[in-house]
Amino acid sequence: MRSHLVSKVDCCNAPAYGNIAQSETGSSRMLHDEKFSRSPSNDIYRIVTRQAGPPGNLPLTPELLLNSPSGDIFGMTQNVGMGWKASELGGKQFLILSTQGGLRATDGTPIALGYHTGHWEIGLLVQAAAEEFRRLKTIPFAGFCSDPCDGRTQGTTGMLDSLPYRNDAAIVFRRLARSLPLRAGVLGIATCDKGLPAMMMAIAGLRELSGIVVPGGVTLPPTNGEDAGTVQTLGTRFAHGLVTLSEASELGCRACGSPGGGCQFLGTAATSQVVSEALGLSLPHSALAPSGQPVWLEMGRRSAAALVELAEGGIKTRDILTEGSIRNAMVVHAAFGGSTNLLLHIPAIAHAAGLRVPTVEDWIGIIAACRVW
């Protein structure tokens, strides 16, 4: 009988892929070049194949072993495998979903860029919320589905994927929530044009759970310059002689006064943040907070605490998101005059929540009632 694997394997004398792929040509041969398949140090080939595993014992009972789904028990195994203490597995589970994108170093410098500032810093919001969940003796989980940038794809075929992304992401977020069977509630963090509507649709569709949306805030405008919306017309203005090459270069460089948050103007991203409040899905005053600042992080913490309270009180999303809150969002939208794209997103949120979808006549009536001229 063959014995189990030894604790270390010496692969130093294994043949390089380049030596066994003699018949391959072109680009495939390049991938088998020894500069990609060989390391200058043989130490990396001394591979550990077994370790002791986490200490302690899972808090199992005969009832759990006999009556719970096997996934509940294996979930505990995975939790301690990722470093959670076995003695702290008894808390309620809360899921944080976000559109986080890019990879930041701890000092904020980019390791890999995101698609846009709107999702660049929200990992900090995820962390603030998770720390609050831990403080409240619950177990936070985090999942991600990053989002594109309409500004980056403007004028390209990438715009054809923008609205379909919203629907796809809403489905992915809901699937991620259902894939954590013991979650007591879901906290959704998102910022921009399609990511935030997708998150609101997802939370709306999880109507038998407690849920809160945390808007990702805004980037600051430059002290001297133009906002992120105005600079998207630099090419047109240069073509008409309205700006010089030097002016366009400088204005485009400094439009984002801070590294995180959505565009500063009341486009789809900022409008969606206000509408999330109007729907009752977000805490008051959480929309449009400046990304990275203390008030912004505090909203992440308070939202986590509020979600725990909702779950403990048995208050579900269906209790908050009603036909009345849909109408409230429509009235607020008509009153402050934000992006007309919300005429697409608010009905989609209502549909996801299983509520009556607003009609054109509903919009006309509300807009007429909100006229101030």
C-alpha cells in the first residue's frame, strides 16, 4: 500500500515545460519558455503538502449533526480554516456585498487600478462595517461584484454592456446572498450609475431578509477646475477651439479632487444615492458623503449597527420597501431634479421587490404635482 505524501516535495529536478513541448510553435511555445516555467531559486519547489490545521473544536451538538444540512457544518470548517476562532462561531451571520474594484495598498497607492473612483475606496466602507459587526459579536462575511464605468466606456461599444450589467449584477448579488444560507441580513455597498441600482434591485429582491444599502459617496471637486462631468466634453470643446491643448490636459488631470467616490454632479450615481435614502433603504444623510472622510466611514458603521437591530427586531426589507416608499422616491426625484435615468431604475427596483411598477401616467402626475414654476 502506498504511503501518504511526505510533508515536503523536492521538485528541483522536474523537467521544465519547455523541454517536453518540442512540437509546439508560435505563441504556445513562448508560454513554455523556461523564463516563464523556471525560477532562479529552487526553494520555491520545496512544497509543503500538509499542515496541522486550526486548533480547537467546532461547537457541534447531536442535534446539529443529525438535523442540520451538511453545508452548515462544513461552513464552520471553512470559517475556522479562514482564521475565525472556533470559540466565536455562535454569532449571527451578516453578509456585506459591494462593488469594490481595484487593489489599494494600505497607504492608498494603487497596486492595480479600478475602473473608476466610485468603487476604488469602498473596501474601506466594507472594513468599517465588518469591524462594527464584529464589535456587536456577529460574524461578517464579504462578497464582491465589481462594476464598470459609463464615463470610461462613453463613445465605445463598452456602453452596450452598461445597462445589461445592472441586471446581471443584481442577479449575482442575490445569488451570493442565497449562497450564504445562515445570513441574518445583507448590507449592500455601491456607488455608481449601474452598480448602485443593481444593489438596490438585489436588496429589494431579498425581501424576506433584513437589508440596508450604504451609498458609496462622492469624490471631491477640484479647488480650481471642472467636475468629472464637465471634463467629459474636453474633446468636443477642443475641436471647437474652446480650450487649448494645455488647458484640456490640466483640467482633465485634476477633475477628481479625491481618490474615491462617485462623480460630484447630480448624474445617475449621485441621484441613485439620494433615491436610496428616499426609498428607505439607506440611513438618513448617508447619500453623497465625501468618500474617505470620517463621516463617510461612520455611515458604514452605523448602517451595520442598524442592520443588526433590524434583524433582531424581525424587520424585513418587505416591511420597509412598499408602494408608498416607491412613490416617495418618485416625489423626491421629481423635486430635486436629478438624473432622468432613475425613470428606468425606480421601476426596476419596484419590480424586483414584487411591487406594482410605476407607469408613465404615474410619473406625469407626480412631476406635475412637484412643479415649482
